[in-house]
Amino acid sequence: MKNRSESTGSWNLASLTAEKRAEIEAHKAACLGRWKAAQDLAATIYAQRRDKGNGWRMWAERELAAHPELEQEARAKLNRLMKGKGGDG
């Protein structure tokens, strides 16, 4: 017999096995860790841009390229910071 959550697409975590809940929590923690690392990378680039002078954009591109798993989210955050809309609210 299928678990009700599996048959209806409902996500009641209490109806899942402990192993499945742990798997979901681990995935969630990994995603949150990558998101936080991307935010930190963007903030670091933004904070150092004045110190890097006129070549800061090339430096920023190298920093982003060095972290391909974070590049897309970090670039989006950096663009928001550059537009003065850095808040994630």
C-alpha cells in the first residue's frame, strides 16, 4: 500500500520514514549551505571591488568562475547589490 503522501503529492513529513526524513533534511541543509556560500561570495566580491580598482570586474569574473557551483546565485546577488537592492526580502 502506498503512503498517502506519495500517492497525493502531499508533503506531510510525519508520514515518511525516519530515513526519508533524514534524507530530505540532509538535502535541505546542503542547499542552504550552498545558498549561504553564494551569498558570502557575492558580499566578499562587492566589499572588495573598490580595493581592486579598475580591474575589479575581471577579478570578480575570475572569482565567480572559480566557484561554478555557486556562480549563478552569487552573480544574481552581486547584481542586486550593485543595483542597491541587496536585501533578500
